[in-house]
Amino acid sequence: MDKNISPAVIKRLPRYYRYLGALKAKNITRISSKELSERMKVTASQIRQDLNNFGGFGQQGYGYNVENLYVEIGKILGLDKSNQMIIVGAGNLGQALANYQDFNNNSIGFQVIALFDVNPKLIGITVHGVEVHDIDDMEEFIKNHEIKIAALTLPQDQAPKIAKDLVSWGIKGFWNFAPVDLTLPDSVTVENVHLAESLMTLTYNIHSREDSEGAE
Amino acid sequence: MDKNISPAVIKRLPRYYRYLGALKAKNITRISSKELSERMKVTASQIRQDLNNFGGFGQQGYGYNVENLYVEIGKILGLDKSNQMIIVGAGNLGQALANYQDFNNNSIGFQVIALFDVNPKLIGITVHGVEVHDIDDMEEFIKNHEIKIAALTLPQDQAPKIAKDLVSWGIKGFWNFAPVDLTLPDSVTVENVHLAESLMTLTYNIHSREDSEGAE
């Protein structure tokens, strides 16, 4: 498989996966790139190009086998592997992620197996069946369970130092919710979810539309 | 002010705002585009170009006034206006957002003033001082308070219908956490936070690096 897939294509794969999952749920077994393009509001040629990066999955005049394509895209995304994850920071957001059904779901391979916090009031409680551990036990836990993924839901000033420690203990990928840019070795993947920034983009767009409509 | 600012520039503004806020917190009053570029890891020329879209804020050889630039970017982002928001769906994620200090903070103008849910067990409770209301009261609430922003933290199958209702009641912008693409009039802004998709992008990158390192 060609490893030089552009980040833009990668970003689109989970959306294909979501639409294929929805088709599967409706017992649709086969779909043409034209039909899929109408549902997803992208061009059929974009779909064909994107999927050709991975060898192509369609047959001319025949369309895509929904189940097959769903499974194959899942494999490309690494969802067929065990993706055990810890959440560092068991505040509201950390607890919400531990509870979040859309991904904490065996069918797509993610599993939150521990939360960590410094707050004695949180240590020992369970959230959705997952225990909050003392952050001092994190190194041993990561090494024992060979954890590679950590969600960071902790304050901005603590995130960079803790991320550095986590890398030295074996973490390969961060799902970073702390409003800070992490500076880490190139071998480590960071996916940022900067909530406040996303909200600011929204307000910019709302207000700039209001201004241009003269509805101020 | 030129209204044809590219979406890529808009996406970068909240990050400038975050860095300027951090400089302000350190009592740094003035910064050159070179220094700012080193901190932000973008080129100084990109910074100058981005800010020139808004009339430019620097003086040759003098740098940017941090406080001034912070305030001006805040105005561009609409943060000087009141941004009252409701959250539709008072489950874990909705409650986490109501509690989230990074934006639910008067200094940047956002204020969550109500949560809504259908669940009788949730209706009437307060989260971070914000009450959960019956979703049946939502229309009246939005109209009375002239709310323009709604966060959607509700299941995928309910989001499209409720979003359509909300638009008819006056909502202009959605912060959408439901894993679905909303089809709404062009006058309405949607900012998606697709958490499961962001996590899949992360696992793709982790696994594809592992494969290419032969560490499988």
C-alpha cells in the first residue's frame, strides 16, 4: 500500500466510514460512486480518486460493495486493531469522553481503559465502568498495558510536561484537548481538538455574515 | 474591512488570539513578527500577510502592541459582542461543555445560558449554575432571549430535525458535535466537531507510522 497518502485524503476517510456505516445500518449492500457522491455532497470523481489511493474498491458499472468497503476503510484507519486508550484529566471533559458512545464502542475498536487525575476526590471513582487512577501510577500502567494512545483533557499549563513524560513511557499518539500546541518528536502523532478555537471560528462567521447583511 | 477573508486565515485567527493571550499573561507588551513567528512556528511573512487582511497592526521596526492586537483580533472574531449560547442535549458532553472554563468565560464573551433535554431526570438540574430546561420550552426561550448560537450534543438521528427547527426560531450558528452533516440554509453557519472522526485520523496516523517503521 502506498504510504504517501495526502493528509487531506486521510481526513476524508472517517467521513466515508461514517456514511458507509449509515448505509449498512439501512441494509444497503451496494452503492455507485454517483449515489455515494450525492449523499456525501462531494464529486463522484473525488470519491474514485480518494479510494484509488488504496487500490480502488469498485468495479465499473457495478458500484461498491458497502460491507466490504466499510471493513476495508476500517482496516486502513486501524480500527481492526485494538486501540486501547487512557484519558489524562478526569474532569468534566475527560469524563464525557470516557462516556462517549460514538467511539467508546467495541465495534470500532476504541476502548478507554483508564482515566488519570491528581484530584483525590476523583481518584477511585468509576466513570462508565472505567476507574480514575492516581496520576502517579500512570507510568507503570502505560508500560504494563502497552498503551499507545492518550487523550489529554487537562489544563494548558500542565499538558506539555505530561505529554513529554507520556512519550518517554511509550505513548505514540495524543488526542489533545488542552489549548496548547505540543512540541513532540516527529515519531509522535498529535490530533488537536481546540474547542475554544472552533467556537471562535463559529462566532467570526456568524458576525461577519450579520455585518454583510447589514442586520447589525 | 474587506469581507473576503479566506477561510484558512479565519481558522488561524483563534490561534493568534491564544498566543497573544499567553503573551499578555506574561506581561509582554510588544512583540516583533519574527519573535511571534518563532513561538507559533509559522513564517513571519505569513503573520504579516494574515494580519494585513485586517489593515495590519504593526509598525516597521517596532513590532506589534500585544494588548492592542489581542483586543483587535478579539473584535474581528466577534468576541466583544455578547455570545449567549444554548446547549441542546444535556448528556455528558453537553454538561462538559457547560462546565468548560476555556470558553465559558466572560472575558471572551461566551456564555452558556441554558441546556435543553428531553430526559425528565435531567430537566431541572443545574450544571455549573446553568439550568437544564425541557426541550419543549426551547422555542420560547430562544425567541425571548434572542439566542443565535446553539451547541448540538445530541444523537445523530435527532440532530437534523432539531437543527431545522432551531433555524426557524432564529439560530444563526451551530456548534455541531452530532456525527452527522447538517443540511441548512446558506445563511446559517455550522462548525462541526466530529470527535470520532478526529480519533480515527489519529489512529490512522499512529498505525501507518508503525507500519512504515516495520514495528508491527
